[in-house]
Amino acid sequence: MTYQVDERGYYGKFGGAYIPEMLYPNVEELRTHYLDIWNDPKFQEEFRALLRDYVGRPTPLYYARRLSEAVGAQVYLKREDLCHTGAHKVNNTIGQILLARRLGKEKIIAETGAGQHGVATATVCALMGMECIVYMGKVDMERQRPNVERMRILGATVVPALSGNMTLKDATNEAMRHWINHPTDTHYIIGSVVGPHPYPDMVARFQSVISEEIKMQLEQAIGRPHPDWVIACVGGGSNAAGAYYHYLDDVRVKLVGVEAAGHGLDSGESAATTALGRPGVLHGSKTLLMQTDDGQVIEPYSISAGLDYPGIGPMHAHLFDTGRVQFVSATDDEAMGAGIRLSRLEGIIPAIESAHALAALNKLKFSKRDVVVVNLSGRGDKDLETYIRWGKY
């Protein structure tokens, strides 16, 4: 059993490239060149230097003493919230813009839900002097207003998506349409491990620096490179892919993905794909997605803009299908409560996406000796209005 992508772009029965004919040259150009670029020592040198000097890596692996006492295990937080721009997303945008530059692209487009990927894309476009257009659902623009303004300050054009429920799925649709109409000079920086091959594998490689660092940091902290558990939230799934990457074949490590249950799995307002989804094609790959009997995408819901997506990446669909990752879900209230608990116990206000991962600490059974790593994928600055509206603190 392998958990990595095969030469056809599939993870088991999930993946592939289901794309319009007009996008084939773009995707084929990426597929043909991305591994050669990734393996080029000069590319790696530039990528690693920017991660170190610009992003601020390595991010700390912090032993959360008071949270550990409350949970009854040894809980470490991988502090991706301390990256430049406030989340893990910048690891991927640094990698992709370097790749786009190698391919001779002049313009960048992106989609964003919570706004963190949009900010990270606008940031690297400013760094490299490239034009940037970000598509964002109108609903998400309203609930993530600070990130919209950050993108604009950085020089990006933010285009509202007005179709569907005007969230992440719809922003992705609009970005895909733009790419179809501008196939030669534009690179689409997809923000998660979704989309046609090679995007899921490419994004996972750029994010794999997370688990690479966890291994080194745990060796220093506890004398071994592997924890007993790795927990991460999963919308599309890039932060989870990065946190799992170097542990996929290490069965000593239990991997947990936490999806957004919204108002509850049976409420009709949820984004818990593994609990509610079925195989289908979404945004260029075969994966698990929430859909009606006749194949129409069911509109997702989560209080978290970054988890408000009706599917998961094909890598995660395969990890669920094989049982390698245990998927659980957290409701809005469970996630928000977990975010407040971390704030009160450790003085760290997490992004609501990350708060879903923290909510799993109440759902799993640990021993006091268990070493648990939670990927704290983003900081909560962008979510203060949502915390305020929730108000139960």
C-alpha cells in the first residue's frame, strides 16, 4: 500500500485530471515539469532560503503545558500561525510562484475562502512583482473583511464570486473560468491539495516542510522523531497533508483529520465530507464530495470560511478509504469552544480552522504518555469578528 500519488496522478481510486480541453496544455505543462523543478538543487536552495528568511521557518513546536494537563496527554502545537501572513498557506505560495516564474508565467490567479491563501498569494506576488487576481466568495469577503483589505493593500485585485452560496467552492469555479480564458500567460496558484493532477501532489510537497520539521523538533524534544498522534483540520486539506506527509508510511503514528460538522451532521448545514460524501468529480479530480442523488454538489456550511468546502483532496479521500487517517468532525460550537480554551490556557487565539483540530482533543482517548502533535495552522486575528458574534466566552 502506498499513500503517495502514482504516475497517472491517482491516489488509489481518487485523483486524475478531469479538465476542459482548453486547460489541458496548462496542466500538462505543469505535470511535465513540476518534479524536475522540485528536484533542481537551485530551486530547492531558493525555496528553502525564502522559507527561512522571509516566512520565518522553522516554526516552533511548542509544548502546551496547561493544555496537556487538561487533556491528559503530552500536547505539542506546531505553530504555523507564526508564519509570515499568519498561516501555513505561504509555504505553498512561495513554492508555486517560484515554479510559475520558472515556467515563464506573468500573471497569477488564486481562490480563497478564509482569505489566508489569498493574502499569502498577494504577498508573494508583491515580493516577485507579479500581477495578482484573487477570487473570493461574497459571503466570505464579508466575514473575512480584514483579509480582503490586506490583499488590496498588497496590490491584489479581489473579485467577488456571486454564484451558489458565494463561498469557497464558487470562488474556485470563478478562478477556473478565468484560467480557461487566459491559459498561456497565467498560473493558477491553487491553495489546497485539490484540483487536477499535479496540484494535489505539488501542494503536498510544498507543505511537507511541516512534518519534516516536526520530525527534527521531536527528536530534539523527546529523543524520537515520531509522535503517537498527529491531528489537523481538513477542508481541502493542505495543512493536514503537510503535517502527515513524512508519517504516512509510519504506522506507529495515528493520523487524525477533523472536518467541520457545522450545525451537526444531520442538520443539513455541514461540511463533513467523509461522513456525508460520495465519490464524484469536483474541480478537476475524482474525490469524495457532498452531492445529491443526481450528482449536484450540496452547498456546504461551516462557521469557518476555510473549511466551508463540499469535498476533500484526493489524497485525503484515499487516506479515508484505506483507513490510514481517522476522520472525526467538530460542530461550530465544539470548535469555537476549543478555540476559547486554547486562548485561556495558553494565551494563543487560534484560527477557527485550527480550532476544529483542537476540538478533537475532547473526542479521542489518550494515555498520559501519548505525544500528540496538533497542527495549529493559523492565527485567530482574521476571525475576531466571528468570535465576537459567537459570543459565548
